[in-house]
Amino acid sequence: MSIRQLVRGRAGVAARLSVACIALTASGTVIAYSGTGLAAASAKPKTVTLQFWNTYNTADKEASTMAKVIIPKFEKLNPGIRVDSVQIPYGDLLQKFITSSAAGNPPDVLRSDIAWVAQLAQSGVAVNVGKLKAFAAIKKDTLPGPLATTKVDGNYWAFPDDTNTQALYWNKADFAAAGIAGPPTTINQMFADAATLTVSSKQQYGLGVDGTDIWNMAPYIWSMGGSFTNANYTQASGYMDSNATETAVTALVNLLNAGDIGSDFQGGASAVSGEAGFPKGEYAMYIDGPWAVPTYSALSPVPSYGIAPFPSGAGGSVSTVGGEDTVVAKDGHHIADAEKFAEFLDSPFAQLAMAAQGDMSTEINDAAKEVAATPYYSVFTHQLLTARIRANSAGYSEMDSDWSNELGQILAGKVTVDAGLATAAQEGDQALAGS
Amino acid sequence: MTATTSLEQRPAEIPPGVVSRRRYRLTRLATPFLLLLPAGLLYVVFIVYPIFRQFDISFFNWHIFPGVANPFVGWSNYTRIFHDPEIRTAGFNTLLFLVFTVPLQMALGLFAAALLTDRLPGRGLWRALVFIPVITSWVVVSYVFAYIFADQGGVANALVSIFAGHTVHIDWLAQTWTGNAVIWLVSIWKGVGWSFIMFLAALDGVPRTLVESSRVDGAKEWRVWRHVVIPNIRPTIMFVLVLLVIGASQVFTQIFILTSGGPYESTQVVLTYAYQQAFSYFNFSYAAAIASLMAVIVFLLSVLQIRLLRQKDIS
């Protein structure tokens, strides 16, 4: 069938209709484009909407403070920029950000766990914010611990957002009943007190340890002079299996075997977390961050407890730096505006507003003000001066999981401390090298 | 042979409207290929290409992000496998899974098929009951078993409590051996129906005359099975064995849902470990190397099984 036949025949009706449709669509597109051009000439400046992914808690005032106090202030100061704050469950956030970045459509700004920054930087999905003019001032004003969490391979890949660390929570009534005057100041005293405070008949353990992962273990290991990696975070062998680390782990294993550490250490479905067990009298001591205070204040009756610095050992009183950093997505659609917003989150206004909701400020100059507003921060700000960051490496998550699993095997008595730590170090080397 | 030749030589009837015999023959030849084309295309796009791409990725330090350099790393992802203590645990667990589930699925499937071949009352109902788990989703079944073996309020603990005379809280899924046992149990329970249906079809194909004549000759039941039934269903046994071994090597869903490889990686198998490397730690190349090596092992294992069983057949 020739083209002429096709056009003349029955099929030609359909063909003519199709051609007409294409022509109409094309002309419509032309009109639409020219319309845009006309509109652009007379319209107001375009409004940009930034996507801001975070894990702010919606159960308390954390998410609403961001949405109703900080973002409106930023929008007022920056006409034409709107911010859409999207809460995503913690367990999904990293994977969701990675996959959306791979698809070329990430959010503009991500409030990232500090442990993810190295992975995002080395994957090439974060903007090198250290090159920004505004970052020089932020760098100068930030506490060394939180600032270090943003530095990977000599560059800065995120704005410090908020910080925290652990301190020792101790039950005043339990201590008084055991005849102990106050919280321990040394690790050895802490372990001795744990034995004294354990009352099997009351299901009361002297010490609660909330898991085998590095976040929970690091204060014990570091304060007793042990370590996980070298200073460059490239090697675990010789550090994770060093004599000092082995001594610290052995002490905890002995304490567990003696029945002085509770069910939270080994985990499992029946384990009671420190935060749940402490106010019920299951643990006489445990370490936790500042977020536990509002939880306990909401209880009735409010438990009688104190917060003290983590006890000192051969390595000093060292706890773990926690918190979040603000990452600007490299493939984001509005990078300059996103940088403005990330920078604003580091302003005293935003830092102090969020500090009132449990997110401690990363700014050196805010410490006095936030302690005045929230007195229980005092111990934590003091503790932050000696707190240390975990390995700033893309292989950290894998290394943490390897360490946690091997320590679990040690606690279950399946491997010796020596053998377990040697395996953890070998796996740690691979995780750090693989990154 | 003669009949076939005469059929082939018979001139084809050409439908009215078709211009030439040549075009008609071409159309007739092309039709099956055209019909196969959509399925073939899907197979190439979703099976063949990913397999080759996976092998390709395993030789690079591959990043998921476009525009990021993916340097060639040669065999280093493969050498890493041999120095990884966790893959040893995962490999051992995969082997344990295979050893525990494959023979039991085959034995129970054959037993059920033998039982339900004869004219039992309600035979259809029994057959359906055995087969229903096969058509149920793995995700649904895994969640049901997670509920049955839950630490708090689980059915298993309720039953144990009745026998123990006091309330027990066994954390089935949080302990190495009980966790593994639950995984094996759910896999056997769900898999038996498939081998049952295979053996049922095979047993239907065994000539009744052979079985009956051997019985008339005085052969005892186990001799009938050993010398008559089993040799007749050997191809099915081989088929079921090969497919179950392949399936056991690819076990994933039930472990992912029930234990996520825990506690402390002690129920981890090769594919859950590869998944963890890819989607938790974003080590896509290493995960690709693990999956590729596993594919080669499973392929070699299948060839070996087929050869061994064929040799037995010949002897």
C-alpha cells in the first residue's frame, strides 16, 4: 500500500487525524513556550521550594519547632525560597537518599547522621561546603568534636547541625540503699559499685549497657585506653585487638558473667533498654544522652536520679560524639539556596531554638546560653570537651556491625575475647579498605 | 519416519489472498519466533543482561551514582571473599540449610505422594492441603511463622508453656540454633508440597502392571519400591534434587524476614549477606562478586549432580 493509497483509504482517516493531533500538539507547545516567555517578562520572581529530609521527632516539639519557628524565619529572611521539611524514618533515610541521588533527584538538603557523612562524601553525592565563604566563620565557632564529623579526606562535606554525647545516669535511691555516697569518678570504682548495687532478688543490675555497638561501647573502650582504629581510620588491626581494648572488653565480660550487667547488653526481644529499665529500678547506673531527661520528666513519679561525667580510666573520661550534620546534595536542583538554608541552621537563632528541644548546639559561644536555658545540659557540654568521634570512614557502618557481632559472640561465650577481637579487627580492616 | 517424511513433503495449503508460496512459508517459519519474541525480550532484559552486568560490576569498584568514577579492580572483590570471615559463616549456614531442608523435603514429598496415590477417602482434600503452602506468598508465610515463634505471645511458647506447666519465654528467633531451626522448619513446610506434586505425577507414570507383577512374584513392599518404583521415577528424583539444591542455595526471603541474619550474623546465608553488602553498606561490587561466585558454584553443583545421577542410571 503506497502512502497515497493510505491517505485516500479508510486507514487514511486515522492517519489524517493523527497528523492533525501532532500538529495541534506542536502548535500548542509553541504557544505554551511563547506564553511562558510572555509571562516571564511580567511575573514576580520565581519561588524555589527546597526539599529538606530529616528525622525530626513528630511526637514532641522537635519537628514542629523546625516547621513553625525556624523555617518561617528563614523564609522571611529569604523571600522566594520555601522549605518543605519531610520527616523520614531513621532506618530508611540513608538508603532513600542514596537511591534518589542515584536517580538524579535527591532532596536539596539532608539532615544526616554524623556517621553517614564520610560515606556520602566519598560517594560524591555531597557538596564540598568547606569551599564556601560562610563556612570559614562556622568552622571557627564550632566545637572541635562536631566539626570533625564533617571533615573527610581533608575537606568539609557538611554543616555541623546538632551534637550530643553520653553521661552517666545514676539512681540516687539505689546508691543510698547500697551505702554509696555518690556517682563513681573512676572506671574501677564504677565496676566495683556495679557489683555492690546488683540485687538479684529485686532484679536490680548495677549497670546497664545498651548494646555491643561502637556508640555504646566506645566510652568504656576509650576511657580504659583502648581504641578501634588508627587516627586516619584506615586500619583496625592493632587497635581493636590491642591489649588495652582486650582489657576493657574482658572487664565488661567478667561483669556480665557475674550478673552485674543487665539484659540490654546482649539484646534480644526480651532485653530491657537502659531508658526503659532505669526509671523502673532495673539498672542502678547506665549511660545515655540528654534526650532521656525530658522522658523522665514526663513520668509520674519522676525518678530520683543524677547525671555525672563518664568515669575516668587510663584514657581519661571519654564519651562518644553523637548528633547530626546538614548535607547539601550535589545533584540537588537549587544548590545555592540549599547552602543558604544549611548555613541558617547554624545561626545562633536556629541552634538555640533547637537546643531547647533537645538538639544541643554545635557552637562554642552557645554553650553558656543553652545551659542557662536548659541546666541539665551542663554535664553534657562539659563531657563534649573530651568526647571523641567514631571512625570518619565510608566503611564505618560495616565495621560497627562487624565489631558488634563479634562482641556478641564473645558475650555469648562462643569465642574467647582474644579470638573474637582478632576476627573483629580483621573484618574491620576489610570494611575500612573496602570503603 | 516414513510418515513424517510424507507429512513434510505434502504441499502446504496456501490460504486465499496470500501472494506467494515463498512468503507463506516464511511467515509460517517466522510465526513461532515472533510469538516467542516478547517473552524472549523480557528474558534477555531481566535475566540475561543482569547476569552479565553483575559479572561486569564485580570487576570494578562500582558506584550507584552516575558520573562517579568506577575504577577497574580486577579480581580483588573475589580475593576479598576468601579472606572474609563472615562469608564463611554465611556459606556454612547455606550448606546447613541445604543439608537439612533438601533431603527432608524430598523424603516427605515422596512419602506424601506415595500415601495419596492410592484411593484414600478425601484424597483431593489431602492433596490440596499439602500443596496450599506452595502457592502461599513467602512473605506471608514468614510473618505467620514470626508470630508463631514470637518471644511474647507466640503460639510456640504457649504450647511449650502448657507442657512445662509454667510460662516460658523462649526467644526462638534470637538464638542461633533455634533461629536456624525455625528457618529450616518454615522452608520444609512450604517446600514439601512442590516435591509432593512432582512425585505424585511421577508415581502416576509408573506402570501398574510392573508393580503388581512384582507383588505377585512375592516381592516385599520395600523391594518393590527399591527395584521397581524408584528406578522408574529416577528422572523426577534428579529433577527435584537439582531444583531444590538451586532453590536452597538461593534462600533469602524467610531469613530476611524472620531473623535478618541475626543474632550476630549467626543465621546469615550467602544471599542475605550479599544483600547486606549491597544495600546496607553500598558495596555493590563486592555483593556482585559474591552473587557471581555463588552462581558459578550452583551451576557446577547442578552439572555434578546430573552427571552423577546419569552415571548411576547407565550403570
